[in-house]
Amino acid sequence: MQGKKPTRAQKMAIQKYNLNHQNWLVEKNHEGMLLLKHRYTDQRKEIPS
């Protein structure tokens, strides 16, 4: 699945978990959770939004 650039609110949520929002794309936003994909390594993380 292709990721999308995070919105401003999603960027704040990503930064709250000590991640650099410039390196992460949003794959899914469901049930209060963000499924993130790293731009370069394809690593995936799930964090609360």
C-alpha cells in the first residue's frame, strides 16, 4: 500500500512519539490508530492518533 504525507494533526501525533514526521508516511488512519510506513526502510509502526 502506498503511504500519504501526514496532515498537521498527524505530524503532531508522530512527533509525540519521538519520531521524525519527515521520515514517515501514513498508510491507514483507523479507529484512533495511525499505521505508519518509513519512507526509506519500509519499516511499519502503529501509534495512537
